[in-house]
Amino acid sequence: MEALAERRMDVACVQETRWRGSGCRLFGAIGKRYKLFWMGSKAKTDGAGIYVAEKWVDSVVSVERHSERVLVLKMVSGDSLLNVFTVYAPQSGKRDEEKETFWNKVVSCIPQNEMVVFDGYINGHTGSSNGGYDGTHGGFG
């Protein structure tokens, strides 16, 4: 929490929380507190969460826990609604159906008239060749 407060972070997304179940909880010292909204698995694997600075907690309208890999926090920002996504995408060893379901969930629930912040561990696969991106893509993307 100290690192978040020192950097004056208002919202921070985390993955691989490894907490069971779901919930929310305040952390940190008075004046530097953050509320963590999380979703985890029964096996204490995976998990995603969003820390929100205490001064913004009352702006949170809803928290949608799609799975231990997708959490969407909706909050009021001025005259608009802001959707903060934290995602922990399935790794390359997972079944294709699981990956497809994951991405369909993420894409289908983004309202077109609201702002979106998307953060997480995407685990995307870009192919086995660097395709002209020498020095930036090592061929294992």
C-alpha cells in the first residue's frame, strides 16, 4: 500500500492475487488507505483485483466479477462512467474454448457509450516470427 500511496495512484489493477472467493477490504494506514475488490478461485490460483484509493471508493457504482480472471469496476468520473477492467488471460497451455470464452466475455460487456481502462496480464500470442519487429520481438511472443 505504501508504494501506491507514494506514487499517488488512484486505481491499480493486480493479477494472480491467489486469494480464495471474492470480496472487498480496506488496506493501509489512515489517510493512505485503498480498498481492494477481488475475485479468486477455490484452489488459490489465478485471481484478479482492483485497488481503489479511499477518496474514490464512494464513486464506485458496481463491481462485476465475471471469473477469477476478469473483474470490471464501474465508477463515476465527472459526468461519465468509467469501466476499469483487470484481466488475467488464460495461458497458452489452456484449451482454445476457454480462451475464446474469456475474450468474448471481455469484449461483449464493454458499453459503447462509457469510458474504458483496460489493464492486465493479457498472455497474447503474436506468432513465432518477428515479422519486421527486429529488436522488439524475440520470436516467442
